[in-house]
Amino acid sequence: MEMSSESTIRDIVSQYPQTRSVFDRYGLKGCGGPEGPSESVYFFARAHGVDLESLLSELKDAIANPSVLPSTERSTAADTIYRRFFKAAIITMLSAGGLWGAFLLLVIGTKEDFTSVSIFDVNAHGHAQIFGWVGLFVMGFAYQAFPRFKHTSLWKPKMALATFYMMLAGIILRVVGETFHTYSPMTSLAVVGGLIELSAITLFIINIVETYRRSGKPLEHYDYYVAVALCWFFAQSVLDIFHLYMTTTATTMEALLMQVATWQPPLRNFQVHGFALTMILGVSQRFFPGMFGLPEIRKRRSLLILITLTVAVFGEAMSTVALMKTGQVTFVGFMYASVILLAASIVALTRPWWSYLWGRQRKSDSEAETEQSDRSFKFFRAAYGWLYFSLGLLLFGPFYNFLMNQEFSHAFSGAVRHAITVGFVSLMIVGVSAKVVPILNGVDSRVLTRLWLPFALINTGCALRVSTQIITELYPSAYSVIGLSGAFEVAGFIIWGHELWKVMAMWKVISRSAKTTRLLAQIGPDDIVGSVVEAAPQLREIFARFGFTAISNPVLLRTVARATTIHRACMMQGVDESAFLQALNAALNVGPRLVQLTAQPTDHQ
């Protein structure tokens, strides 16, 4: 074959197995199945931070030297550990996280009162979202992607696996213990759960830091964002244990309310603006240029903004504590100044991406085409739109309270937080997973659903929640609608989670079918359409005779046909499977054929 930057990894490795070692050296290790993903060399070089010309030169050298042995590396625990974390994050979202939150919201809508549900239930739900939904996803992504950013391997895979079980146990103890804290042993169990989570987070940070150190690669500007985010991850875990103990042991309602008013806003600031936002901004600076060709943020600019962003988050949090402890209105000014600095930092950092996210500017026609055909890019557009909207609400907050003649609005504050946690953070999680998980599992995303339904449901639910929560202070009738918002969001996450789970499960089929070639003496219902046609081109006529005219399309032959079994194809076209197989085998009269089984069956669709 003639190799170029547009050649796919799968085509190259299938014909020249020795080239796999070159790709593995730059981070492919264990990804995409035995023959790698169906991504171009150009995309791989950009996504992995490799010089394209150097990569092509190394590949050509490997091809020209047949004596080079194929890579013997196989998927290890470090390569696949993300699946555990992602699946646990999905389960959390669809149980104690999003589903429970939707139920609580339904109760609030029915009783027309945000205080109609227990603060402990609300906090337990919030904890499941931060530690179980966001935390588990970040940990799984970090274990898989961060070592590849540095072209190295994870330092301690067994330690990483231990942190998974520790986090899982900690979240369960923590959520159940806080919910039923009125029973004597439950508070202690909740605190123990928090300590287990803290231990897991500490080991996770040590593993990532040591992985970076052993890689020998210099730190890039986005790595500093990751480092700061990890510090916030640790700090919020410590503060969470303190806040849990103080709220569950409060002896009076007055003491409980004072603890919540003083320490819960800083805790949420640490979690959302400190940990989640800083981590996403850091990863975005690595992810967007590599995956979509967006411009890189200059190092000096990025590091300066990281400083202002960190100061803003800390100032926003500590101003609240100082205000509650002293009663000095001066700290209101400090708090608002921190909010302005936060918004200005985010705008300054992401401004170079605006025309790429929402305009028509592109680096090249090929990148514009990639965006149009990519199913994840719409989630990133919407996510950053929600981020800016949440910042706008945050800046408008004091004016809203002034207009409403009140000191604080629980409804408005909750709407702001929901806009960033679901609108920004959760949509980024959905978008990143929709992009990387098919690649990691060797599934061509072009044969997957476009995810428009979950996109519409999640955004509709988030818009309903944010708007109606604020409107309830003016028109109580809005409570009748607010309960529906959670149902929309959960439905969207169920659809997305179901597909993501199926894609992660397909590695078994790919691994089993792509190990070796086999002799095709007889065609069966589980054989892959594309593989059969490639092995026995004379069978195209039989396919066409039974109505499979699309088999003549070379694009479909390389994509859909390589991802569909004969059984599935017959079901889709309403063809008699027995008669079709009989005709195929009758035409297969030139002896056994060698067939490379490299497709990805998509019966899950």
C-alpha cells in the first residue's frame, strides 16, 4: 500500500504488523484493538504531540525493514483501567447522582419549596455527583490519557486499581452514612468513607505525579493546570470531611444553618471552580488542539491566567468565610472582585477558541470536515456556552438580589451552580467520552449514533432547570415545570451511558476476532460483510443480487461493512438469511480463503 499522512493506523498495521511498535512508542499501547483504531496517521501525530514527518519517516523505516518484529505488547491493566472508572461513574450518575437529584427536584416541585427536602439528602446527592460522577471520570481519564501525553506508561497500575475500589467503597459509605446520619453508627461510617476517599485521592495524585516524573518529559503549560486541579481535588476532600462532621453533629438548627452558610459555598467553590473547572481548562488546552486543530494557547498567557484563576477561586471561597465570621460587608467587595477576576481569566484563556467553537474559522478544509462529521464537537460547543452563561449569572447575582430586595437567593444560587455543573462539566464529560472511547476500543465512530437525542435532552433539561428555578421566586407556578427538568437530563444520560457502555464492551469482540487470520471454508451468519468481500471479491455479485447494492460503495465497504455481521445485514435489509448464505457458499467454489477478521460488529445499534 502507498502510505501517507491520511492512511489509517489500522490499514498500516494490518499490512505491516512491525509498524505497531512505532505507534506504541508514542502512546498507542493497548488502544484500538490489536490493529489500532481507524484514525489517520495525521490525526495520531497531532493528538499525541508527535512530529508528523518524523513519525512518517519511522513508519517507512519499519516497513522497509521486514526483519523488524511486530510489537508483542498487549493490553494491560493500565491500558484498560479507565473502563472500570467510566462504568462506575455512569452507575453513580444513574443512581445516587443524577437520578436521586431528579427525584429530589420532583419533591421540591410538588411541594413548591426548595427547603422541603433534607439538606443532608441534598449534600449526599451532591457528594455522589462530585466524587462519583466527576471524580471517577477524571481519575479514569487521567490514568489512561496522562501517561500517553508524555509517551510513557502508568507508574503503578496495581495502585491505580486499588484506588478504584477505595473510591467506590468510600463513596458508598459516605453517601449512605450522611443520608442516615441520625442513626448512631452512620455518622462514623460516613466519616470513615470520607477518609477512604481522601486516601484514594492521595494515592491517585502520587501515581500521576510519579508517572510524569519518570517520563523525563518537560512539563507543558497545561500540565500546571492539572497539578493545580489535583491540589484542589485533595483540598476539597479534606474540607468535605470537616463539613460532613460539623453538619451531622450539629446540635441545633441554628448551628447547622451557620455551618452550611459559612462552609458549604467555599466547599462548592473548591469542587466546581477549583477542581473541575481548572482540570477541564487544562485538559482542553491539550485536547482541543490535538483532537480538532484549534489554536494552542501561548505558554506565557496560559501560566499567567492560571495564577489569576487560582487567586480568584481562593478569594471567592475565603471571602465567604470571612464575611460569615466577621459580618464585615467589606468582604462582599472582595468576593465580587474575585468573581470578576474568575470570569476575566476564563474569557482571556479561551478567547482564541471562540471563532473555532462558534464561528466558521478553521485551519484547513479537512479540519472543518472533521468537525462536521464528528459527533462530540457539539457537546464542547454547548459546554463552553453554558460556562459563559454561568459566569454571566454569577456576575449578575448581586444586582438580582438588589432588584429582589433580598440578601441572598437560594434559587438563583442553585441555578448558577446547575448551569456550570451540568451545563459545562457534565457536557464536557459526555463529549470527551464520546470522542475518545470509540478510539480506545477500535470502533469507528462513523458507524455509531450521532448522539443528537441525549444532546437535546440534557440541554433541554438544564435550560428548564436553570430558568424555572429562578422564575419560581416570581411565579410559583414554575414549580410545576421544574420537576420535569431532571427527567429530561436523566433520560439523556441514560441513552448516552447505554451506548458508551456498549462501545466499551466491544473490545472483547474485536480482540477475539482480530487475533489471527483463519481459513474461510464456509461462510456463516457471524462473519463480517467487509471481511468476506475483501477475501472473496467474486461474492460482490451475490451481495448485489440480494439487494446489498451499497457494497459497491468503497467508503461503506471500509466503514459500515467492516462493522456489520451477515446476520445483522440480513435483518436490516429483510433478506432471507438461509437463502443468502446458501448462495454465498455455493459461489465460494475456489477453495478456502484467508480472512482477516478486523471489523467491529455493531449489533448493539
